[in-house]
Amino acid sequence: MSHALISLLHLASPALPVGAFSYSQGLEWAVEQGRVRNQTDAGNWIADVLAYSIARMEAPAVAALLRSWQANDAATALRLNGLFLAQRETAEARAESIQMGHSLTRLLVSLKLPAAAILREWTEVAYPTAWAAAAAHWQLAEEEALTAYLWAWLENQVMAAIKLVPLGQTAGQEMLLELSATIPERVKTASANAEPENWQNFTPGLAICGSLHETQYSRLFRS
């Protein structure tokens, strides 16, 4: 078994101590308002967010950041980090990325990754920035890295849906199997649009749900 594969599994693991399990990214509000009521609704919601938000904005940012770290270009990585954070639609979305980025940076410092010494000096580190730094250090190919990133996001969203709708574990696995089949195409989209001028973050419905979640009275998740 190759070291690259083990590293890939490490980065995609739900045990990665970054707190991803505590965020629903607007899904909790959608459930609260009755927009997501069952397995079909949840699958459609997650598929749309993956296609129209993650694959067009966050994953391309991961690709661009990965290329920067692979080239040992910390200055470009810093610029991309700022661009990504500036395009977070809500206060919760921005705080989520910074909190997860901070947690991952602490882990990378403990693992003594060279890029961690750079990241720890920055005021704010977005999660994709720290994640891409680890992927570059472990010499992961872009396609495999993006696949792992999208899988980790998808698994977290499905787990959130299981808790919120609620759904059974079997329903969650069915959604994972169906939605994971779309990941290769989303990876292609992300790689083809890695340049910042191609990032697309126009998902008003998602932004509204995320904004309204900030004042939701009773909630399980932080976004």
C-alpha cells in the first residue's frame, strides 16, 4: 500500500480533528423550514450544493492552492487564501473556514510539516489553504486530492442530513453511493476552473439559508 494512498485516506477521514461534523452549511435551516423533508429532498439539496457551489468555488480554490504549494509559492497561496475568505457568503461560512483552517494548521504544526511554519504566521487561514498545503506535502496528485476533498465534504453533509431530517443509516449510505458517482465530473470542473477569475460563487438560495441560520432559535450545528 502506497504512502500517498494512506495520506489521502488521512485527509479524507471524518476523524480529522477539524470540527467538520459541527457544520451543516445551511442545511439545518432548510430542514427547519420544511424545504428538506426526506431522503429525496436531502439528496437533491446536497447534489445541488456540490454542483453549483462546491465544485465551482471551493474545489477550484483547493486546486489553485494545491498548485501554489506544489510550486513553493507561499505568496500566491496567501493571496488565494484572502480571495477565498472574501467570497464566503455569510459570517458563519467565513468563521467555519477559519476555525477549520486553524485546527488543521495546529495539526500540521504538530506533524512538523514545513508549510505549517508559514501558515502559523498568517492572521487567518482558510480550511482549503491548510488542506492543500498538506496534500502538496504528501505529494498527492491533483485529481486524487480533489476527489478526497469532495468525498470528505459529501460524507459530512450526508451525516448532517441523517441527524437533521432525520434519516436512517441505510438511507445515508444510499445517498453516498448515488452522489459519489458525480464526484469525478465535479473534479474535472474544479481543475478546469482553478484560476481565480473562473471561480463562481453565485448561489443566492444557499447564502440566504446560511444567513438565516445565524439567527435560528434552536440548532444542532454551527452553520
